[in-house]
Amino acid sequence: MEIKMITPKFGVHGQIVTEDVATIKDAGFQTIVCNRPDGEGEDQTDFKKIQTVAEKLGLTAQYLPVQSGLITDKNVADFEQLSETLAVPVLAYCKSGTRAASLWALRESKRRPISEILAVTKAAGYDLNGLSRRLINKGKIPMEKTISKYDILIVGAGAAGIAVASSLQARKSDLSIAVIDPADVHYYQPGWTMVGGGIFEARQTAKTMASLIPNGVKWIKSSVAAFEPAKNAVVLDDSNVVSYDRLVVCPGLKLDWDAVEGLSDTLGRKGVTSNYRFDLAPYTWELVQGLNEGKAIFTQPPMPIKCAGAPQKALYLSGDAWHKKGRLKNIDISFMNAGGVLFGVKDYVPALEKYIQKYGATVNFFHNLIAVDGSAKRATFKVSKPDTDPETIAVDFDMLHVCPPQMAPDFIRVSPLADAVGWVDVDQGTLRHKSFDNIWSLGDVMNAPNAKTAAAARKQAPTVAENIVADIDGRSAPVVYDGYGSCPLTVERGKIVLAEFGYGGALKPSFPKAVLDGAKPTCAAWFLKERVLPPIYWNAMLKGREWLAKPKNA
């Protein structure tokens, strides 16, 4: 028999027979709970027979029958009360295990986040998204609430969300559009590298969300708890439900600071910083200015991450500052990269390697940060080189710049929209969901094999908008996204290697080579990054003006 463990103390199973009880005891269980009413199926073993064998073997057996497809509030209350008296571990069973898993989930909804409940039950083989409204309501059957409906519902008001809303409005002004996002502030995240390098002020990278939501677009200031694509509905964390004709999903990534032991406890002090957070980027520059000698470490976690070049951008701008102040000879720089290459598109690597040499940096591949001790100024890495047994090493530091592990948000990973590893599952050309025809996704959270950058979202937004409007008109998708992404690699103050590429690493330069050679560090690319791209972001991309972003025909 295959027992599915929800937690170490609670497992579930389909219908059992008396011969299974000894196996259950041998597996270490102390209690059996039957959630299937006697007589539900012709081939079903009556509970009394199970109970008799269980008690002979020293196990407790309890009968808490639940009608198939109808778990009442009283069922949940009775299960919660019973659970307080049971010896653990507990094995609960019904016809398939679903009722048992559902009772556990509904009980736990009073004490665990819905995303955690859906994640652990999904891992055990039970998709309980259909219970999402009830889980949000702490296990009780919710009262029906007023449901708002929109032609287009957009989840996420970051770069991708606002850009696609504006692009849709520009094409079809009579659409009813709503954007769901709980944040009060919208950030120009590509600017944080420049803040950490002392070029921008942090305030230049932030504006109020209210000032950026397009006129005529409804802003739903809330968080998404669950998706119900079969019902064309999104459930909010307050149990309200919003329905749609078409859905666009683009909430961005989750930065998993807690995945590195001790990191959250020391961020922003004791020499530990990150340009991946608005409030920490200024501390990066503070550390750079204050470091006269010692060890500086820059980390990069396993892919995918936002802007794969950002971890080494921090290294280059820091190294340049120390070089210009004459301190570089006294500072030991290390780049600890969990991957095996300096940059994923080989055409740009030679220029980057020259700067690694210029700053005297040591590049350590297959080194993944797993722990930080801020008080001891020590970072621990797991080293997993090919054909070599993994090992753990500790390295002392005076400055540590961390790029955190990243993943899709919890409410995406446990949803019906996600692929096997948690990303929204789309066609990489049309950006339409592979299973749900009225859902599209763009930005960092979908699974197309492109770089996760703002420049990519700038190209994706018109593609999604054009294809949605075509769908409304009854036409097939007229345009495709070619995987374009851009990474302006700030190799020194005043020069940038402008990496532009698409699917498979194909080069996608925006300018003729005579005007701007992206494979070489140029002042022109720096001017673009510092002076041109921020206004394009605020005044073009977010306003639906598609300069250098017109979609390509399919």
C-alpha cells in the first residue's frame, strides 16, 4: 500500500482492508481514522472489521464518516475536536484519500497560509484548489459574495502588468480592465544596480502605484489567494471573488531570503547587503565607500533569477569605485556563482572576462550560498562541481553582496496554472496558457525560456495585448514573442556591455553595430542606461507607447 504523508504526523490513503492494518502499524501509525461511510461501495470493508483488527494490534480506530462531495462545517469541527485526542501519527482513509486530505486542509486553514496547505497536499498528490474559497474562510463554507467581473483581469501591477494594461487600452479603449496588486509603491527595479553603485538615488526608482495605474483601469488593492480557471475567477485573500472573460498573470517573483540560513537576520547590517531590495541598495554603496581593505564577496544563486547579470553588475561597479580610489590592491574580490558560466550568452563573455581580470576578481563556479553568519562575518557555500562529491566551505568576508534564491510566488506555484516546477505554463511564442485558452502570462513568472528582465516585459506586453485583442475579435494570434531580453552590464562607471538576445542566445541588437556594438563596453550604452531608459520606462512602456517594442507577426 502507498500511504501519502501530508505531514510527518498525518497520512492519508484510499480504502483499506483488514490485511492492511498490520502494514499500517509497522509503518509507525498509532491511530486510524475512517472518513468513508459504511455501505458507500459494494467492495468496501466495513469499519467495524477494520476497528477490530486495529484494536487487537494495539491501534486506535475512529469512525468519522463524511458524505462524498459534501464536507459540512460540522464535519470539520468534529474532525478538529477528534484530532486533539488522537495519538499520532494518524492515518485517515476514505475511497481515494481526498476527503481525508480535505478535512486536514480545512482544519489547518485556521493556522496555516492557504499556499502552504495547497503546496503540501499537492505534493502528496491531492489538488485541493477547489477548496480555495473555503480555506480562505478558515474552513467554513463561505457566504456568496458580490462578484465583480471585467473583460480583462490582470494579476500584478509591476512593469509587465501596467504595461500590458496600457497597451490593451491603446488598442481597444472600451475594454473594462482591472489590475490586482496590494502594493502602494511601484519600483523601477533596473535602477537599483545604479543606486548600489552610487549613480542614482533610491527615490528616483519609486513612484506611487496610484499615479501609474492607467486612467479607466480599476485598481483592486488586494492579494490573490487562489485561481479558479474553470470558473473564470480569481479568489482574493479577503474571500472576495473577481471574475473575468480573459486573465493576464504577471505578479513577478518571490525573493526567498529565508532559503539562506541566517540571511534575513543580518541583511542591511554587519556588511551584508543586496541590490535586489529598494531599502538595501543604498547600503551597498555605503559599504563600497567604507571598505578600504578586506574581502568582498558577490553571490549568484541557481537560475532562474531576475536579471541574470545583476549580481556581477554589483561586482563591476564596486570594483570600479575601489579602482578609482586606489584601494583595489587591498581588496580581495570573489564572485561565487552557483552556475557554471559567467554569462549565459557566450558572445558577451570575453568583454566581461577582461573586467574580471581588471578588478582582480576570483570567479568560483558551482558555489551556492547556503548560510550567513553576520556576527562572525562568515558565509557558507555548498560546492557542487560536476563529477565531484559536493562539499561545504566557509569563507570570511568584510562585505557580502547577496543575490537571493528566487521562485514563482506561492499562490502561483500551487495553482492550476503552474507547470511541474511552479511557473505559469505558456506557449513561448504567443504567451497564451497551454491549458486555458483565455489566460495569458508575461514577465518573470511564466515559463518561457527567456531572460527575466524589464526589457523582456517591454516586448512581451504589446505581444500579449495584440493577441488578446485578436482573440476578442475572433482571430488567431497574429504576433509572437521572440524571447528578446536585454541586460545592460555596467562594467564600469561610464561604460556598459549592452547584452541583447532572444531564445537560444540569438543576438537581437536594437541598433546597428556601427552605432552601438553591444559586445563591447561603450559610453553610448551607458548613456542609454543612465539617461534614456528610465524616461522610456516611466513615460513610454508604462503608458502604452511601444518605442522599439512593436510586436512581430507570427
